[in-house]
Amino acid sequence: MEPLYSRRGFVLSLSKGFSLIELLVAFGIITVLMSVVLSSQSTFNKSLVLSNTAYDIALTLRSAETFGLSARGSSVSTSAGYGLHFSSGSPGSFTLFSDTLPLPGSSSSCHEVPIGGADAPDAKPGNCVYDGQSEKVTDYALGNGIIINDFCAKSISWSCVQAHGSYSGGLSSLDIIFARPNPSPFMSTNGSYSAVSPVTEACISVVSPQGGSPRYISIEASGQIITTAASCP
């Protein structure tokens, strides 16, 4: 092709268009970059949702602690403890409850009778176990398909919902109760509290159906709640 000349004698060059191969290469690069971005965004979203759920559980535990230590009034007593109930049969939810049964002084109570007796203002009801609908305050659904896939408790040794590694299985429920005056929680498993061999540490594992690493919430005997625990247990 001969060069074109302008009126002033300058050479005008003709720009070539993109070839089909160049377009395909550019399209391939864009596709790869978009795949990387979308994959990273999906991974970030899954991690963020799980993190938020772990924090929600921890904040609800703190709410139960606040209610219990501040002696929030219930229909039965102003000294009742408050806690959370986790059940292996309901992995998508958990329950906030007021530990009002049995009445103070009962042989099944987990609290000592104060000097003033069972009728004293500081006498506490409850057996440190969730006793069903009569104690329920509200249920919390996790949402987004997230479930509590495991929870573990340490008494003499660790046990979990499912046996794994050196830990035994068989846990069907976990109750974590806070009652004044101490921030240390009362923790029970399988609907039973033991003052002789109390649960001193617990851990809750949450997972997403979309995959990704589980998040773990650890509850220690001191009342410390950790939402970034490394494992469970």
C-alpha cells in the first residue's frame, strides 16, 4: 500500500487494527483477572460472614453475662442467672434463657444457699441447665446457612459432639450460665451440672455451607470469651 500524503506534503500513516489473535489474548487476560478477583471476593465474603456470626455469638454471651450479673428481673426472681443453650439437634440456632428452675434451696440447685437462707434476697434459683420453654427468653437463628457443627467441653478431659482425635464424643447439649456476683460461668453438658467435676472450658465451632475455614469461640473458666481461637478444642 502506498503512503498517503496530506496537502502540505506530510506522510499520513494508516494504523492497523487488532488482529483476531490479539483480541483473543486480551480477552483471555481479562477473563483470568476477573476470575481471580471474583474468587478472592467470594473467599473474603465467606470469611466475613463467619467472623460476624462468631462475634454475634460472643456478643450474645456477653449479654447473658450482663443480664446475670446485673440481676435482671425475670418472672420468677431478680437473682436468676442467664445463659445460652446449644443443642446438637438444632445446629442452626441457639437459645438465650433465664435459669429460674428450681427455686432457691432445692437439692438440685447449682448454687449454695446464702447465710440468710433460701428466702434471702441474694438466694439464687436455677440448676445451671436449660429446662425448656418455661425458661426460654428468645431463640437466635444463625442465618446464611451457617451452622454450629461442633461444640466441646472440658471437665476432667475434653469431649465433643463427635469423637475426633483423642477427644471423646457424645455431647448433645452445652449450657453456659452467668449468675452474680462472679463473672465465671457455670457450664453444663447433656443437661447436667457437676459441682464435683465442673466444666472449666468450652468451645463452639461454626461453619459455612459455602466452605472455608471454621471459626471457633472459646469460653474459659475466668469468663474470657475468645472469638479467634485456633481450634476447638
